[in-house]
Amino acid sequence: MASNTKLTPDEVRSIAQKHNALADEVTSDQSRLRSTISQLTSVNKGQMMTKLIAVHQDWDKAMSDVVSNLHTMANTLSSAASDLQSHDESNASSVSL
């Protein structure tokens, strides 16, 4: 970890929380779109609907990967925030007044 970071542990935790919130938004959007596609393709048939299903499956897989990556980044950031805080506390305890 860089020793001259300008972010505080709380700021890093905040960024991690934003990553998790965005992952939750994407998951919610996936669910809504999945429902809409299901309704649409249950009453309509044909080549266009078949293509829509295939495109949606590709999109859904890509978004699942994005969600996974966002959660991984959030976990990494949370861990970095804890390490940063421990490092700061260790440095502070070694300072003599």
C-alpha cells in the first residue's frame, strides 16, 4: 500500500459502500429487466423475440460479472481501509508527545 495516500480510512470505507450500493442497483435493474423481458416474450413470438432473449442473456451475464467485480472491489477497499486505519493507529501510538 502506498505510504502517502490522501484518503482517510473513512473515505475508503465510503467508496466501498458506494461500490456495494451500485452493485445493488445493477442487481435491481437486472431483476426488473428480466421480468419485463419475460412478460414481453410470453405474449410475443418470432425472430425478434428470440434475438431479444439471446441479447438479454448476454447482457445479464455481463451485468452479473459487473456486480461480482463491484463486490470484490468493495471488499478489497474495506480491507484496505482496515489496514490503513491499523497503520495510522500504529504510527500514532509511536509518536511521543
